[in-house]
Amino acid sequence: MPRLVIAAPSSGSGKTTVATGLMAAFAERGLAVSPHKAGPDYIDPGYHALATGRPGRNLDAFMCGPELIAPMFAHGAAGCDLAVVEGVMGLYDGAAGRGELASTAQVAKLLRAPVVLVVDASSQSRSVAALVHGFASFDPQVRLGGVILNKVGSDRHEVMLREALEEAGMPVLGVLRRAPQVATPSRHLGLVPVAERHTDALASVSALAAQVRAGCDLDALMALARTAPPLDCEAWSAERALAGTRGTAPASGPRTPDGLEDPASPVSEARGPGRGPGNGAAPADLGGAPGRRPVIAVAGGPAFTFSYAEHTELLTAAGAEVVTFDPLRDEALPDGTTGLVIGGGFPEMYAPELSANEPLRAAVAAFAAAGGPVAAECAGLLYLGRSLDGKPMCGVLDADARMSERLTLGYREAVAVSDSALARAGTRLRGHEFHRTVIEPGAGAAPAWGFTHPERRVEGFVQQGVHASYLHTHWAAEPSVARRFTQAAAARR
């Protein structure tokens, strides 16, 4: 599989511009391009999907474990002619205090892929050679195959940059001039998602493709991609992942006073994500009439855009029929709904519209009150609360949310504190928080998660069939979560 990793010295250098433009430009040549994003980002993969016509997929070595990066890549890239992986932050930046873990450099090494460094050259000339030399020599196992210069100001500026990099022996694979007309709008959590500006996003992606096509040597980039050696791994599949799990077991170890498990107890021993026998008892047969599948409704539309493609694949493989609905537009849950997934997104941008859809809010509240299984992450948590910025929401949880000036961002290690439709107490997962809202109280009488790193606290709500939390998780790390939730949905038929 020819493949490239698009990296940069730091955030804001133009990785998304270049990666998305390359994906679109190669797709315009008739190639099947597989788009990937290092790290937990939900928004960039939406632009990648628009550029390629294929689902944008994340490769997160913290949440899923390094051992799953190559298999998940192979799964997403199956049948394609080229794979492009957009990096995260700077090339060597990863999980805080964990060395290279979850960095673009680690992903590149796990994929044995050449790296193209996107450099913001707007305020430098010959110094670019020293910068690139440092990134190329810092880790000899990272193969830096060339540079794309971004935000170049003039022909003279380009000549100086090229001369410096020629001295350093580093190929220049592209030069992009400043082009504000292809800039994509952003706000408090990054770019505005595709679902909120689909027509304008199409125009932006088309403009990015034209810019990259004009400024980059696509033939040289493809030749570099073809130097990637074969990957010796079996592609991940939802079916095989579920076959290797056995549901989630209750914790048997002692508890600390704050509800977190004792680090010395047997249930605290680390388990590799997504591997081995899982966390407990064998899965039950879904049962029911032949051909009947539990219907799991997944919130979508502009307000709920954060999701991982593997979640739907796992739910489907576990026996569910997955149906998408839009809380901004639909006044009822899909027919036959027996499970409800409300993921992340930007409900704060649509609070008046969500609040105005009283029939759906009432339907969600009735479903939860009847004990229906509900999995809510971040935006879903806010939607289930009593209010958001003073606007009435579903009222499932006795909690109120509001926008805050503080950004909460970072990886978390968590243990399930309470039995729920997602996991039994003691189940361990790694996740990610990414929000500029607060909810009060931050945890219910039965919290969802206890964070064990980087700080110790409990968070979220478990009541009846509801599991609601700020924590974003990747179910490929623990497929038994999808099986357990599907079984809970099947029990409601």
C-alpha cells in the first residue's frame, strides 16, 4: 500500500490544508485514496471524507494501543491505491509525559511510512534548513522523505528556501503560496465541521486540490509513497474483534473512598486494548425472531458530528441495525429504536434549535425513563441535561450545562465506576476530553468513570440505562463495549 504521513513542526503549519488537498488532488486523478488522521480529532476526517469519498479514520495509539495502529490502517486502506495520513500537532508531540506515545512520529514508525514535513516558511529563509535538519535527525527511525513549503511569500522567497534545503540535501516536494481564499473557518474547538457548511466545504476542498495540484509535485509524492515497504499485519475487522472479546465483568477488587479502584487490586492490572479474552463473561445470544435486529439510533446532523467509523461497524457486527437521526430536524426517534447513541459535536451552537424540537426531547426523555439503553458522550451529555446555556434540553439528567472560557483538553485513563449499559464496574478504557463547556454537577450519584490519570476524579452519570459522560472513547480498544450495548438494546425488543 503506497502511503504518506503528512507532518509538521507544530500545529498551525498547514497539515490539514496539505493533507486534504493531496487527498483531493490524487482522487481527481482517479485513484482510490484512503484518508487517515493521527490522534483523536473528529473534524479533520470530515474534510478528508469529502476529499476522497471514503470514511475518514483515526489512528490513535493512546486510546487504541500501538498494536492496533497498523491493523486499523490496513482495514481502512483495503482496496485503495494510496493512503494519506494527516499527523497531529508537531511531528514528535504526543501524550503528555509519555514520550513518543500517540505522536505522529510513532504512527509513522508503526506504519513504516515516509514522512512529508509541511513547514510554515512565512518568517524564515535559510533557517529553514536548520529546522528541517533537526526534525530529520532527531529520530533516525523516522524517515523524512521531503518538505512542502507553505505560506511562501514571493518567487525570491521561494528561491532562498530551495537553495537552503538543497544544501541540506532535503527534497522540496511542493511550494504553496499564501491563499486566504481557501481558508476554512474555525471556532473554539477547531475547524467548523463539514456537516455545518457542506456546500462551502466542497468549494474549499476543491480549491485546496487546485492549490496543491499547482504547487506540489504529485508524481514525486506518489513515488515517495511507493517506497513504503509491505506491512506485516492482519487487517482489523469488527467481526474478529468481537470474536476475541467476552463482554465486561464486574470488578472484584477493593474501592478507594473516592470510588476509584485500588491500584493494588487485581482488576487494576493493565490489559492491552482490544486484545485477548476481554473483561469477563461470554456474550449472550441476541435471541428474538429470525431476522430481527435491535435498532440502535445514532444522533447525527450538524449538532452531533463526532463519531468514529469503527463504532458503527462494531455495533453492526454485534447484531444491531444502526439508523441515523438528526435531533435538529427529526421529531421522533427512528421506528423501533431499542438503543440510543448520542455522540459528540457542537450542541452549544444549536441550543435554541435543539430546545425548540420539543417532540424529540420528550421522546428521548421517555425512552430513557423507560430504561432504554443510552450512550452519550460530551455533546450527548449536554443534550441529556436539564438545560444548556439556559435553554431547556431533554431533562434526563438533573444537571445544567453552560459555555465556559476554559478549554478542557487531554487524554485520560479511566475505570468504570458503576455498572451500565456500556460496561460493568472495573472496565478500563483510555479516552479523551475536548470541550469548552461545564456541567453542574459534574457527576451523579452513580458516576460513569473514575479518572486515574492524569488526575483522580469521578465524572459522568449512570442511571437506569443511561451512560453519559464527557469522555470520548474508541470502542476498537474494547469491542466488548459495543457487544454489551447491543445486548442491552436487544433486551428492549
